Amino acid sequence: MKLHLSRRYRFSASHRLHSERLGEEENWRVYGKCNNPYGHGHNYIVEVAVSGPVNPETGMIANVADLDAFVEGEVIEPFDHKYLNEEIAEFRASVPTTENVCIEIFNRLSRFPKARLERVRVEETGSNSFEYLGEPAGATHE
């Protein structure tokens, strides 16, 4: 039997969508108002799904308090009320699009020791959300 446990978390952060690989005009064309040199912010919602067998002693896949503490330490504390471009090392070299934020959160949470991380979903606005299920073993990118 395989069950999923999903939890939702929130953090607020700002970012600027700007690629050093593109010129100024191209950045404005690609990112529009999100390329504002002063950045802009979002109230992100992060949904985390883990899976595993139900422990017969506890009746749980994982203790939600353990998951909450792990997410707090790996994501909420480092990301909340931060300027992602400068305060999260991984985004100094890559554009902090919500796609990349979602992948980074997945990577950080994949080390959760008490259950298997299945997916991370990040809602940027009521209209935009991104979901990452990790990379299958042996996957290659072109």
C-alpha cells in the first residue's frame, strides 16, 4: 500500500527575472514587468507530497511535526522575506523563476529522511503554479 501525505506551507519573497545571458532588450521582451530592476514580490504557497508505507505502530507515513520542522529549516527560514537573487546562493547564477524555485525546493527537501519526497508544487499567483516530481534515474538533458 502506498499513500501520499501532502502539506502546504507559505513564504513571501521577492525576485527579479533577469538573465545575464540576455541583453537588456531581450530581458525586457522575455520577462516584461518582472524584469523590474527593483524586483517584485510574491506570497508563495508550497505544497509538499511525501509517500511511504503506513507505520503499523503510529498509523502514519511520517509525523507531520517532523516534516514541518524539516521544511521550516530547509525552505521557510532560508527563503521567507528574502530577495532570492542575492540571498539564496543557488540563484546568484540562475534566474529565480518559479520553475527554478520549485526545483531548488525539491532538491532541498529530497533529503527528508522519514519518507520519500514525491513532488513539490509552488503557487506563485492564483493563476500560476509549477510542479516538480524530480528527475528519473539516468535522465539526460539536451
